[in-house]
Amino acid sequence: MGRWIKVVLWLLLVAPAMAFATTLQIDAKVTRTLASDEQKFGGCMAWLSVSPAGEGLDCNSGNWVTFSCSGEHVTKSSALRMFDSAQMAFLMDRTVRVTVDDSRKHSGWCLVERIDVLSS
């Protein structure tokens, strides 16, 4: 009987937390960038050397993340600045620290809500 109580308590505590969106910081290299029609993928994306889904986020299984250059999740100007930072990091072969939110997506790809270009 005591075992079942522990299981029920675990489910009551952990299951609701699993239902909520996750925001996670990931350190990675930008290895590709993509600019497209605003209807697809939010208009701009980056391919990271680390998969957000592999880090536990509820994102498509690839390494793409979106900046939402369409303006759906953030302002267009903010998204374009973040995408510019990703392109700069790609060109300079710098590591980025991205904050990825799996509650906001374009075609299943998770949103970057912050990007920091690191010095090495």
C-alpha cells in the first residue's frame, strides 16, 4: 500500500510539471542559417550543433530553431536582431547561448527568445 501512495504522490507532483512548457539555455554553434517566406518556419531559422529535443525540449527532432521573423511570437525587429546575431556567430565560428522556448513554435520548431554570442 505504501508503494502505491508514493507512486500517486509522484504522479501528482511530477506529471503537472511535465505538461508545462520548458525554457532552456543551450550552448551550441550555429552551423546553418535559413531565411524563407514568412509563412514557413517563421521566416528565419538557425541549425544548432545541439538538438533542442535532445536536451529535453518538446521540439521537432532536428536541430533547427526559429526566431519568428514573421513577427508572430516576437516583434519582427527583435527577431531580425537575433537572427543577425546568429549569422554573425556562424560567420565568426563563435559559440552562442540560446534560450529556447518550446511553448512557442513555427511548424514544430521551437522559438529562440534570447541569443548571446560568446567570446569563444
